[in-house]
Amino acid sequence: MTDNTTHHVNESADKLTLTTKVKRGGGTRDEDRIKLKVKGDDPDETAARLAETLAALEEHGVAETLRNTQPEAEQ
């Protein structure tokens, strides 16, 4: 008899996980959401990486690109 066992291991050396959701707008059709997760060991370094990532998203216009992405209207 063969025993087939599957093990799933999820390990992370990081002690901190910072997760943030950035939401713009309040109407059903006027919302943009970006979910961002940053992991690290040191609270100051991890917070700095989160801030740098948010700044980079702004600098590269990621939110603006999402905001301007609209489905094509049916003719």
C-alpha cells in the first residue's frame, strides 16, 4: 500500500508584514483600489519601504493609469 501525503509549508523569515489599501473615490463607479504588502524584520526599514513604494507608485502614475482605465463602451 502506498501512502501519498502532501505537505504545504509556508515560511517567511520576515517578522513584520505591513498591508495597506489605498482607495480613492466613494461612488460605485468612482473608486480605485491598490493593495500593497511589504514584509521585513525591522519596523523602521519596513515602514520606509512602504513609504518608498507608495511614493514610487505616485511618481510613475500608477494610480492615474488605473483611474483612466475604462472599459470600452458598447456601440
